[in-house]
Amino acid sequence: MATPNYNYEKRQRELAKKKKKEEKLRERDARKTSPDGEFGQNPDMDAEPDHSQTQTPDGEAPAPAN
């Protein structure tokens, strides 16, 4: 019976990791250079957070300013 070629298996795993990493980098670069939130970017991420419904440390909503 033939012995397993561990070096070949390890090399194949390394190549698969390298390929996956390169694909991720290409997708990341495509998202950075794409116009207007293409590729599933969330346009709300750049918006300011809405602090109108924040709570005070005691857990109650602040009284509205009159």
C-alpha cells in the first residue's frame, strides 16, 4: 500500500488558502472602488446615528425639551 503524500496535501491546502485570500482582496478592492454602494454596501453606515431615542443611565427616556 502506498503511503500518503503529506507534502502534496499541505501544498494543496496552502494554495486553496492563497486563492481564497486573493479573492477576498479583489472583492474588497471592488467594493472600495465601486460607485454608490454597489456590492451590498449599506448606505446608512455613513449616516450620523440617531440619538433622539437615547436613554439616561437610570433607564428612562429623557424628557422632551419645550
